[in-house]
Amino acid sequence: MHQSSLSQIVIIPNPSIVKIKFTRNAQLPTVSVERNDITIGRLDDGMPFRLDLEDFFRHVYIVGAIGSGKSKTITKLVVELKNLSNKKKAQVVVDPKQDLARDLSIYADYYSDASIPNFLVNPLKFPRVYINREDNISLGVSISVAILEKQLGLVETAVNVKYIFQVLLSKLYQKTDNPTLSNIYELVLALRNEELDLDTNDEIFEKEVEALQQMPAQSFISLLSRLKPFVENRVLNAVTSTSTINWDEILQDNALILFDVNKGKLGETPSYLVRASVLTSLVYWVLQRSIKSNDRMSILTYIDEFQNVAHLPYI
């Protein structure tokens, strides 16, 4: 909104006319808040500051400069909630820097390390959320595109590249529940060389293939060049080849599950891909549970460097 339009709605004081007094290091007024579940610290007057589990049923942001104590604060919250035994919940921590996972490891029921790896998670894993397979395909394609947009550095104008990916992944979902980035790479190559053969009688898909083959060569080269580093990354291929996380088994009452996706070991982009894949897998499980069961155990999820996954459509 332009400043001239804003001034017609609200009068903003002119500091040269209306003097505004600023105070630094002033003590906040003491406010009595009725909370009982966990104590996370004390106020300046010595009174304990408490929170209830229900305070975490919406997004909570912890913001601060490097070294200001963000990780220590999260550790305190996780440990205190772990010690809270009279309310049903589980906690999942996704850490790209390792320090948080390391500090919490002594309290964890499961420690998943992507650099070993001792778990696998496929970002393209078919979601089994709805009864209708077509609905699941739409969900899987939309979230996979959001993940790939950031992973591959696709700008909004890269519509041809996105369309190629959407068409091929949709068709793969009709044939397998576990398509991989390598599968997509191979299909793009075959499509570019006019050798694509998915053994299908789908008339719509045949027309889509015809449309794709009319696209400029640059669209295929752009997608292939972006996929190639991930297809050739041995560790990333191992971690994302399939999915082995059994949420039904590990998300028990009061469980603490840590995912160490250290970007120092994996690299910035591979670490992002694993983080997004873990979160997507968890969201699919939660959606499936909400549809098929009345069990609504709270799942508290802590995401360090949250800004890197804030673009995902379910957040």
C-alpha cells in the first residue's frame, strides 16, 4: 500500500512533532499466567515462569542471534516436556546442525543419523492418506513439486521444467509407490530422446507426452542438469532410495525421536532434502491417522532453521 493511501486510514505520529520516548533495558511488568505443566525459567522478580502442553498446539518461533541461546531454550523445553508424564504426547526434533540432537541424545528413544545412515526416507514416497488413489497422487505431486522447487532452485517462471516433473511423477505414481529421483532422471532422458515407453494406454498421458516433446531442449537440459548431482550423490541416493521410518512403531506416548541431518556432513542442499522428506513423511502419517482414527495424540515437532522449510505447503 502506498504511503499516501495509508495516511488516509491511520494517522502516523510525526516524531518531529509528537515526541516519542524510548526506554532501554526496562523491566517488563509482572503478569500472572495460570500455567502448571512445565517450568522453563524465572522472571526478574524470582517467580517461576510455567507453560502448559496446550501452549504448544500452535506455531511457536524462537528467534535470536547466533549464540543467544535458541538451542538451549529448545533443549530445556524438550526435556521438561519429556518429564511431563500425565499428558499424552510425542516429540520429534529435526536438527541440521547436530548440536541440538547431540545435547538431547541422552533423552532420546530413537536417534536417526542421516550421515550413517540408519534410516531411509524417500521424498517422492507415495502418500497413502486417502482412499482414492487419484487424490493421493494429487497430494504427492503438489508436495513433491514444492520440495523440488527449492532443492533444484527453480524460479516461478520455470513452468516447463515443473510441468515435465509433474507429468512424469503422476505417471510413476500409477505404477509404483516408491518412485525415486533416479527414476525421474531416467524418464526425462528417455523423453528428451523420444524413447519414453511406460507401457500405457492412457490417451491423456500420450497427448501430454506429445506436448512435452514439443518443448525447447533447454527445458530438458535444465531439469537434467539440476537432477544429475543428486542422482550421482552416493550418500543421498542411499538415504532417499526408499522409506524405512515406521511412525506407528516409534511414535509412542512420551517418545522423543531425533533426526540428525547435519548439513556439515551431508551438504546444505542434501540436508534440506532429507529434512523436507522427514517432515513430509510425518505429515502424511498424521493426515492418515486423523482420517482413520480418533487417536489425536499430540506430536510436537521442533525444526531448527525453520525458515528453510517454511515454504512447504503444509506448514
